Amino acid sequence: MAEWDFLSNPGREEEGLGHAGIETFKGSPYPGIARECSQNSLDAAARLPDGKSESVHLVFRLISVPASEIPGLIELKSTLRTSLSQWREQKKEREFFERASKVAEQARISVLSIEDYGTTGLIGPSTRGNPFHALVKSSGVSQKADADAGGSFGIGKNAAFAISKLRTVFYSTVYNDGQKPTYLAQGKSILVSHDQATEPKRSTGYWGEAGYMPVGDANLLPAWLRREIVGTTVASIGFAEEHNWHWLMTESLIRNFFSAVDSGAIRFTVQWSDKDIIEINADSLEELFTLPEVREAAESTGTTEDLDFSAAMLTAIRSSESEKLVENFEGVGTFRITILQKDGFPRRMGILRNGMYIADNLRHFGHPMARFPMSRDFIAILEPDDRDTSVRVRDMESPRHDEISAERLDDPAQRRKLKVAMKKVGDWIRNTIRSTTTKPAEADVLLDEMNRFFSRPNLGQSIPDPINLNDDPERPKLTHNLAPSKPPVGSGNGGESGSSGGLKKGKKRGGKTTGNRIGSGRGTVGGRGGKSITFAGLRNFVLKGGMGRMIAFTPEATANASLEISAIGVSTDEPIIIKSIDGVLCSRHPKIKLRQGERISFNIEFIDSYVGPIGVILRSDMEGKDAN
């Protein structure tokens, strides 16, 4: 006869409600159970004849069950009363057992039934080394069929207890044992240590056959708990229901498993009545991201930005414009990166494995991935490209599967090896994002509207920082004594600054020169005069530690032009002396030949090192002076 039996406690160890595994999921119980059960079902996907995984269907169903159909409820109520009397002095335990006793006395009890289809079920029997035993009777252990399965610590199994007001869960499964389906079922409670008829008992108890064994006859179970199709049902008894629990679960499912859903690896059904059903599949996925109920659920849990991030990653996965690169790294394996540029994207990198979102950084390997300066808006997705790489990444994942660290490995040599390899992966990601998404530098950066937020240079002299060669944002500083023979020039193109030979509007300090144009830009003192030549598509890259730049642009006129380079400051610029162009020594303002619409690129060398922003000025040769 099946009954409840709690483990003996000969050592009289005291165990309260502070179970570490359950407490892990108390902060966000609904997203927790959604994520953990989805992961477990994906890992248990059945194999098709061609070796591919069968599509998994996971159903979250709220049902109201008559109290008489909860197996062993009478015995369980007795244990609740005993625990209440023996733990009454402890506030947390007293309040829990008072609430639990009231729930157990109700005529009907809410149950969240989580059912999967398209899986192998929990293969038994309940002996060490089998999945059924690993789920029901192990701690910190998992037994998965695949080496790259999502779970590796077995902590996720506690999520089902975190949403139960009775801290009681029933497991029901059908699996193929050779040629025939086999049925197993068992209940489990995690309460507190207590005495039953003077016999000390531990906090964990099981419902089933004698010796803490599962039931093998489906006829001993109520209809709502039986299964006929291969797969597993996990039922949380006394479901801790909140008004928007279904939307909280839906938000978690689409945010964490959008890739698996989009590929058809899994689909979900969330049902809280006969008429109220949410279907999550590849066709409904995009719309669900925009539903007000889903957005409200994300706001209530503080995951709105993460929800938008997942929506952007889904767009990148589906877009034909996404760039994909694959690279192998000795010591860890092969990775694939997908990058899509689009205005409004959050400029973040996400890590996926087996269709599940893991993290957005490699901070334990020196790559927090928090900032991507000078990049256009983009989304990048990093994924293991094969099963072996997936296994190595899984071994580095945290119990909650939300960060990656080599410190989780026990072998020091393997830790060092993976640290080096993952550092290179991080370097590759950053370089790929930089080369793919870096914005072309503009010819000038106009910040006049910011001047009111900064002090003017003539109001005082800043104290230089000896560590930083370019520490003054008001006046970029070069170590070489320039001592220019002519007034310094501003930066810009197309007559937009003092360098175009004009007077800055409304500014007494603007310099008036031989030019006849009025510069509306940021010029310092007026420049050399003459007509500026406009250009487009300016790109520049720092060379030789700041001693030079590679510069490329497309001129909008044909001319012999003088090239001027300036260091950009907040309110003033300083000219930079050019030493050579493409290795050929040149004059202070070297001449270059331009053809309209024909892109030009060259390497320039400076007299002094400078790595800050620069301005490029092209001035037509009106008088034939300063020719190279």
C-alpha cells in the first residue's frame, strides 16, 4: 500500500524551512519553474530515426483537484499539524505551517501540472544512475542522456517546490523499457525535521511503496496524474497562484527560449482555464514580445531591457542581413557569432547554448562586454558551433545557467587552459564587433552646444595629470612644442569652421582671414583662408601606438589640396604636425591630389603620439604655396 514516509533522523539533525535549493527560486518562482522545466524537457527530447531531436511540447496547466484525489493527503495533513506544534516558536516555520494547514483543509486544491511530450520520459527504475532517481532522490546531481544537456547541477528540480504552498510535488512518467511502456510515479515533500510517535524524522518524505520506492501501477493514481503517452508530468500541489502568474511564465519562456522556439525544437502551452490558453510557437513568438500583458510582466520583474534584448536577438537570428562568422579556439572548441546592425538595437552581445539564453558577458575572462564605443547600434549572438564545444561551455555555467566561469572546474590545469582559450574568444568577439560595426569618424565634431557645461580656457589653467598625456578636455595637449608660425586653425569641412577662413558667428574670438566665408563652426582663431573641399565616408585608424593614422575618405571635388590634421578638444582644437605620408617626408601642410568621387586612403605619421579624436581639413591650393 502506498503511503507517506519521512526519512529517519537518528542523529536528530535539525532542518528548518531554509532549504538552499528552494530558496534559490523564491525570488522569482514563476520564471524559475518555467526556465528549469523547459530546460529539462529539451534535454530529454526523444530521438528521431535520423538521429535528430524530436520537437518537444511543454504544457503548463492549472487545475483544481478535489482534496480526496490528492494521494496521501490525510497523512500529509497529520505531518503538517505535527510540524506546526513542534516549530511554533519559530516565526517563519509557524506562519508557513499555519498557511499550509489551511490549504490542505480546502475541499479543492490548486495544482500546477507541467506535462511534456516528445521526450524520453524519466527512465527508471528508481536506482542510482537513472534519470528518475536523479530527479526525485538526488541532491546536486543530474543524470542526462546527452553530454551537452542544459542541466548539470540538478538544482533546478527545486523550482517546483518553490511554487507549492505545501512544498509537495508529485512526479509521473512513462518511458520505454525495451519494447514496452513502463509507468512510475512518486510524491515528495520537503518540510522540516520533526518527531512522529517519538521517532525522529528528517525534513524529506516520499509517497510511494515501502522503502521509499515509486509506484509502478497507474491504477493507484488519480486520473489527473496518470499518463499514457511517453513523457513526464511534474505537479506542484497547492500552487501558489498570483493573478498574473501565466504572463510571468510566458515572459520568461520567450525571453530565455526564443531561439529554441524559433527553430522548432520546443513549443509551449500555458493554460489557466478551459478557455484561457497561450500558445508559444514560432508563428506567435514575435507578436508575444509586443503584448501589453507580457510587457507588464517584464516591468514587474525588472526584465524589460532583457525582454527587448531577446526580441532583438530573435530579429538577428531571422534576418538574412545578419553576418555570421565561425572561429576555432584551441582548448575550448568552435564558436559561431551572428551580428546584425540596426538603429535602436542595444549594442549587446548574448550567449546562447542549445537554444537557451545564458548570459551577455564573459566578465570572468576579462571581457564584461559592457561598452562598445564608436559602434553603430547592433546585436551580436555567440553560440557553440558543435556539440563538443557546447559540453565545455556547459561545464563552466553557474547552477542557474546565467554566467560562465572556468573557476567551476576542479582541475587546475583545465581551468588555466579554458581561461586562456575563453580570453581569446572574448578578444575575437570584440574585434569582430569593432571591425563590423565601427562608425566612420566625422570630419569634425561640433560641440558648441556643450560649451556652457564646461569652463572656458581663459578662466583658469587646469592642473595637468602626469599619467595622462591628453588629460585636458578643453585643450588637447601634444608633448611636442608646436610653436606654429601661423594662427591655429579649427577643424571641419565645407566652410563650417574658422579653418574655412571666416569669422565664427557671434563670437569675438573668431579669427577673420583672407577668406570671404563666415564659419558657423567651432574655430579657434581663424585659419589660413581659402576654400574647403568637402568629403564623405571618413575613416581613420590609430597606427603605431598613436604615432600615426590610416585615413580614408571620398572627396566631392577634383583638386590639389592641402591636408591639415587637428586634435579635437571640447571648445578648441590644436593642429598636429604631419611628418610623412605613406613613408615620404612632407611639409607642414602636405599637398594631395583629389578626384571627385574617387576614394583615397593613405598612412600619415605624426611628430608626436596622439590617440584622441582628430579633425581633417582639405583646403584647395589657391596660391600654389606649401606644395609638397
